[in-house]
Amino acid sequence: MDNGNRSRRRLSRVTGLRPPLPQPPPQEPDDDNGTETPSRPSRLRRAITRMSELSQGSKVVIGLVVTTLVTGVTTAVFSSFSSTITDSIRPGPEIRVAVQVERFGPGGSFALPSTLPGNPTSFPIGRVDDLLRDARGAPVSVLDVRLIFEGNRNQAVTITDITAHILRRNNPLSGTLLTWPSQGSDTNLSACMDISAPAPIVMSRPENGSCTGAEQPYFLDHHIDLKLGEQYVTNIRVDANPGRPVGYYEWEFIVHAVVAGTNVTIPVRYNGLPFAVTSSADNYLARYGGDYSFFTRH
């Protein structure tokens, strides 16, 4: 009996020497719905506290990420509008047009509205340009025109049609007829226009090479998009078709185009003056034939 009591006393002493087991911290409930009390801050406040405890390096990394995202969005937005902004302040028309004409036309004839001053029997070839400019004459029957288009906007400009705005119709010029050795037909012609038609538009040149009977509008099978500095050349033969009412015609070309979804029209003249062509007249007051030195009256 005494031995049993001594054993229990030794066990009690040994057990009393063990340290108490650590107790787990009290768990905060997750369903606090963001409610904040003095003893339990809300989830938002705890998140802010943790962010404030981040190292300075972590804060720098996060700042760089945010800055990169904002810069990327800004760049994308700016790029989408930069072309429009630049185009809105770029001077000049949407398309620049250079013009070249064959003054005498492929037929080698030019008519004036009256006789030459002094009615000379001949005059040197060097005077012809001044005479033609001052007299406001026109090639007979046909006029070959080369139009050189150049884009003048960052956004693509689409040419959809070329028409003629008739400024003047009158009887054929019948004052003086100047003839010049024919230079032959232009094999580079790509389009035709019957200027005597009720509503002249550019037509595709038929496969036979003649503009007679041209029936298909040029822009049915031609698509012209021009960006800044890009060029496109078209050669047009304008015909005062004798099969229709004859006459003298002055006009300007109208280029129809679309830029950024907006329709625009661009008038085109030659050195600031209208284009002109005349049908043949039955009679002339004077006729001159030219060679490579002189024009001589017949």
C-alpha cells in the first residue's frame, strides 16, 4: 500500500514538470460581410493594412505594372486617332492632281474663235503657244488628258468616280483652223469620256483601242486607294463625238472620293483654266498648215 502511494506521487511530480501545450489563436469568422468592430477590423481594412506592409521594392514593381498598362491603353487610343487628327490639320485637298494635256490633240488640229490679228500669211512655230493661249481656242474633236493623282492624307483616300462639270456649251469654233502633223494615237490611254453626253463620266477604253462605243464605267473594274504620297496615273481621251450634237465645250473634271467615310469632291482644271474641245466646223474663216518651222495660210 505504501509502495502504491509512492508510485502515484512520483507520477504526479513528473507530469507536473511538462510545459502546457500552446493554444491555437482564435479564428476570425469569414462571414463578417465586411462588418468592422473594435476587436475585428473589416476585410477592406485588413487588405489596406497588408498593402501598407509591402516592401518598397514590391510597391515599385506594382507601380511599374500599372504605369505600363495605362501607357499601353493611352498609346492605343492615341494611335487610333492620330491619323484623323493629323489629316484634319494637313493643308490642301485630300488628293493632289497634276495635269498634262496634248495641246493639238492626236488629230493635229486646233481651232480658234476668230482670225489671227493682222491676218498674217505665215508665222513662226515659236508664236503658237502665245496665240493659242490668248485666243482661247481648243483642239478639234478629241483632247488627251493625263491626270496624276497623289494621296494627301494618312488615311487611305478612295477615288470612286471622275465626271465632267460642263461650264459652257456653244457652237463649234469656226474662226481659224491650225493643222499640225499628226502625232499618232496614244497607246497608253486607259479611259474615255464623251464630253457631248448628257452626263459625261469616265469610261473604260474598249479592247479595240477606240473610244467609240465605250460602254463600261471606268470605276466598275478599277479600285484606286491612295495613302499619303502614293500616286496613280490615268490617261483619258475626251471626245466631242460627232455622232451627237456638235459644239464647243468647256468643263472641269470632278474627282469623287471617300476619306474616313466622308464623301468629297475635288474640281480639277488645267493651269487654273477650264479644259476645252470643239467639234469640227463646216467652214473656217482662215486655215493654216504647220511644219516644224512655220504655219502658213492656205
